[in-house]
Amino acid sequence: MIIYALNEKSKNKDIDIMIVTEETETGNDHKAFKKIPAICKILDINTMTLRELFKKYDGIDIEFK
């Protein structure tokens, strides 16, 4: 996701690239790698949670059958 976002960001500077993730920047649980929001912050890629996505795009409706 991050590499794709970087590629899209470099191709078109007019669009707002956003990665949707439920990970938080903190609380890495002693893992050897950084979480998505921490990496995105370093690379200047915006992130948001699913809740924020639904709030931003009020008309989104998801249905499971």
C-alpha cells in the first residue's frame, strides 16, 4: 500500500493520496518494524481510519449478505 501510494503521489501531485488503516502510530508491541501510520508520516502520506473515511464520505453504505 505504501509503495503504491508513493508511486501515485509522484505521478499526480494534484490528488490527495490517503491510506486507510486501523493501526495507530504508537503502541508497536516491541516489534522490529514501524506501523503503517508511522511510516506514512515519515513519507508524507496521509492516513485515516475507517471511521474517519465513513465520516468524510457520508454517502458510503456497506452491506453484508
